[in-house]
Amino acid sequence: MKKEISEKNLRDYGFTEKNISRLKEILSREENQNQSFTTLIVDLSKRFYAGVICILLLLALFLFAFVFYPASVILSYIPVIVFGVIAIYYLIPLNLSWKAYRLMKGLK
């Protein structure tokens, strides 16, 4: 991507001031000194795909269990599914990655 992403672009695509300050915090870390909003947004948009794939895999696991196993086994899958979705939501910040995905699609 050749165009640099600015704070104005971020605001235009739904990033809040809290989101932008979080991105600035990430960029201020020592290991991220050579990155910009653009590289961070590209990475977050890729993470969105990974998050969606992981959630779809968890859903497929649950549907497989629902079809082939009795209710007692399905009940044991529910905490695993809930924990998995929560872990995915926080490890791949889905809120930020969704906004980054929309921004990348809008700038093309």
C-alpha cells in the first residue's frame, strides 16, 4: 500500500480517540519504532481474517458435536467454545481489526 494512513483516515473509518491512543501506544513500544499507522493497520486487517477463520473453526466444531454427539457431550463443549471466542476476541483485537479491515477495503 503506497498511501500513508493518518489519524484523520482512522477517524473517518470509525476509530475512536481511545482506539487511536491504543494504536499510538503500540507504536511507541521499542520493538515497533520503525512502524507507522499504515503497517499497523495492514497487520490488523490480516489479523481480522485469522480471527474470522478461528471463530468459524470453533463454530464448525460445535456443529459437528451437535450433530454426532449426545447432549451431555455438547454441554461440555460449550465452555470450551465460550473460552475460545473470548480468547480470540482479545488476542486478535477483533474490534480494532474489523475497523482496520474496513479501512483497508475503503482505501483501495
